[in-house]
Amino acid sequence: MRLLVLDGSPRAGRSNTGLLLEPLLRGFTAGGGAVDGRHHLVREAGRREALRAFPAADAVLVGFPLYVDAMPAPVMEFVEGLQDRVGAGRNPALLFLVQSGFPEACHSRPIERWLERLSRRLGSPYLGTIVRPGTEGIRARPAVALAGLLAPLEALGRELARTGRLDLGIVAALARPERIGRGPLDRLRLLLAHGLSRWFWNRQLRANGALAERDARPFAT
């Protein structure tokens, strides 16, 4: 299988999406697959090249973050550019990676269903969607914790190259938790996720001289 890879993160080369794509593609090439190209959709030239390369690809992997339940604008612009491919005789297979800072995978399920419908609309074989919640701040995680997250993605890439399909067991494991429960451990997990998120965003605000305005409400009445 030859794979065209599209990174839809507005952060381009320093994105969490890219961090998750790396082990997936490493496993894919180690398993005998080939990457035909990799483009950043946030760049206009990248979108043009992605649209040009789309018809000839065996399969296309589109990775992007979910921002407040919406895909980034560059990804939507790319999708809108595919309108001429509707009804075409042949379109490549599609698979997706959706990551988000939300601690539960359930936030990504509506966009997952939308992506499956998009594949049907294009007449493209749908290979599935990899959903990974809780990714904001992962670059700040200890190396051991980060390795535990990335290793399953590498195994997933190997299986994709070998069979042309995603291992649904690995996909399900990456998506946990679907929902955070109400038990003591679940509450602890939620508190830790909230604390990490607050620490990460405070650091961003401090770096931009805006920490004192964190709780500002300029439009409050």
C-alpha cells in the first residue's frame, strides 16, 4: 500500500497531530508500506499539492486536532476542494486520525461519523478513524509515559501495511476512556487531566504576557 499523508494541524511541524503520526508512519514503512508524500494543510501550497496528489493515491491518511468539536479550517477547505471527485470513477481509500485535548473519546464520535459519510459520498473505501483523546500537553509528558502512548501507534502502522486494515483492538485501546466514570479513580484521572491542562495553558499565557488576564470576561454584562 502507498499512503498519502495529510497533516491538518494549524501548528504544522510542532503539532500533537504530527507527534502521533510519526510512530504510525514508522510502523507503516517498517511493515512494508510506502509513504507517497506528506503535506501540511495549513499551508496553501500544501493544500494544492494534496488535491493534486489525491486521485493517484492508493490510500489517504488525514490527521487533525478537534478544536471545540470542530475540525480546523484548513482541513475543511481541503475537503471542499474534493467536490469535483464526487462521482469520479475511482477515489483512494480514506482513513483518519483525530486527536483532541478532551479527556473522553465520546467528543470525537460525531466527527468520526461525519468522516465515514464523507468517504461514502466520495465513493472511497473507508478504512476507519483513529481517535485519541487527552493529547493536549503530551509533549511535556515524561519520556516513559509518552513511549507508552506512541508504541501502539507504531504497531497499528505495521498492521495497516501488512493487511491494509486497522487493528480494531488497538484502535479501541487508543480511544480509552470513552467516557470518564464516577468512581474514585475516574475522578482522580479527571483532576489530573484538568491540572495538566491548566498548567499547560498557564505556561502559554505567561509566555505571551497574558496570565493576569486569564479570567477576564470582556463581554460579560
